[in-house]
Amino acid sequence: MSGEIATFLAIAGMALVTYATRGLGPWMIARLAPGPRALAALEALPAAILTALVAPSVLATGPAESLAAIVTIIVAQRLPIIATMAIGVACVVLLRYLI
């Protein structure tokens, strides 16, 4: 198998798996009717994933990032996720400039 065919098959396989996971989730939710605990877990999932992605960089970087993370956590209690992310990014930029 040549390199080009292997690359194409790898990309096609990843696209198929991505599409299957995106389509399978709503299909399973419609068929299985999850209980209140499962729904609560699904609603908490985006915040948990975002925390898992951001926490290592917050703990391994300087004071500007750590302070911005604290501000972002406070802001996240009141604002939607997009506004929170925008404020967090702006806070990092501002604090890096000031510190």
C-alpha cells in the first residue's frame, strides 16, 4: 500500500469515526431516554472537558495565566461560555502586558 493511499484511508477512517460518534450520541439519547442523573452528567460534560484542557496550562505557567484563570472562574458563574472565554483571553493578554 503506497503512502498516499494509507494517508487517504487514515483520513477517511477518522472522518467516519467522527461522524459516527456525532450521530450516535443523539440517536442513543432518543432511544434510551436517560434518567435525571445521566442528563445532569451530560450537562456537566462541557465544563469538565474545558477544565481538563485548561488546568494543566494554568498550573504550569506564570502568574498572569493563574490570575486570569481565577477571574475566568468567577466570571463563568454569571455569563455564558462564549463570553467567559472571551473575557478569559482578554484577561490573559492584559495581565501579560501588565506583569
